[in-house]
Amino acid sequence: MAFSVNTNASALSALQNLNGTNARLSTIQTQINTGLNVSSAKDNSAVYAIAQSLRAENAGLSAASASIDRALSTIDVAIAAGEAVSDLLIELKEKAVAAKDAGLDTASRASLNNDFIQLRDQITSIVNNAEFNGTNAVENNGDPIIAITNDDGSSQISVAPQNLSLSGSNVALTVAQEINTAALASAAVDNIESSIQNVNSVLSNLGSNANRLELQKNFVSQLSDTIEIGIGNLVDADLAESSAELQSLQVQQQLGLQALSIANQAPQSVLSLFQ
């Protein structure tokens, strides 16, 4: 073995090994701190790129889920308005049928007519206030309910507006309809009966679309969860394995420091040659 005080091959080798241990120890500590095996493009560029693409897809699905939630809330308001209108029509029919009685006295007919007018006008109030997030799907010239259903917004569910206003396509009662005579009451009964059938059809349509939105919401949620699991499979660290490796590297680091210390003392032996 050559003796030299200028070059210490053993120390250089020990230092290289120690640096390698420290570098790996730093990587393991990062994995433990972040919980990720691939936390940046430096760790694994291909896997990181795939994970980022999947994260972008999940972000789009999150926006789709929010859009579906808004649509569901809007359609729930529309259904509530439709059910309220249906209930009012039933009450209106009761008043109108009672007013058809030819033997009814004037005071009773006037009382029925007043009740009828209040119920009739309540339909307008309900329809005008059936709005959520700026969308009213049951007024005259109402707004469609639209929800995006995929990660890039290229697919959507659209629910057509349903007119529940007085004198509209579904409610045959006019804004001035009264039952202050038997003849007017009879005409009102006919209008109310057709309106009830129309409103029931509207409610059926809205209910079917609400169910469709619920199904799509569940699908988007399941798809998002699946993608999240896939991202985890790609980039998550095995913390049990990382913990075991950390213990091993810490021991190696201590041994490396000891080996470097011993190697650094080797040149001291040269002094013995001159004694």
C-alpha cells in the first residue's frame, strides 16, 4: 500500500459513499414529509406527467360536480314550485265547483270568488319567485337548466323550461279568471282540470330529469374517486417501506461518518516512518 499525505483514496471513497447515503436519506425524508414517492418531475418525469394529467381531469370533474349540484338545486326549486301550483289548482277546483251551485246566495258566491282570486294570484307569486342562482325554469320565457357532465365541459344535460304562469301553455287559468257566476265557475272548472293534468305532466318531466342529474352526479363522484385512487397508486409513497429504509440509512450514515473519520486518520501513520 502506498503512503501519501496528498491523496487519501480511502477517505475519498468513504466520502463518496457518505454523500450517496445522505442523498438517499434526503429523498426518503421528503417522501415521509410529503407522503409522495413522486412529488416533482425530478423524481420520475413520466409518472409525474401522467399524474398531472389525471389531476387536471379530476379538477374538471370537480367543476362538473359543482355544475350538477347547481342544476339539482335549480330543478328542486322548480319542482317545489310545480307542486305548490298543483296544490293551489286543487284548492281552486274546490272553490270553482262550489261556485257552480246555482242555488248559492250572492254573499257566499262573493266569498268563494274572493278566495279564488287570492289562490289564483298566489300562483303568480310562486312562479315569479321560483328562482335559484338567477335561473327560473317555470316562469313565462323561463331559463333552461344546464349542467356540464364531464371534465372538459364538452357534454351537458339540459332541462327545458316549463311555463307554469297563468295563461301559459300549462296553466289555462287567466290572470283575470273569476267565479262570480255559475257559468264562469263552470268554465273555470274546465280550465283547472286541464291545468292539473298539464302540471302533473310538468312535474313528471322535472322529476325524471332530477333523477337523471342525480345519477350523473353519482357517476362523476365515482369517476373522480377512481382517478384519485389511480393517482395515489402512481405517486404515493409506501410509508412503511420508507420508514424501514429511513432506519437503515440513518445507521449507514453513522457508519459512513465513522469510516470517514478512520480514513482521515490514515495519513497519521506516515509519521511513524520518521521516528
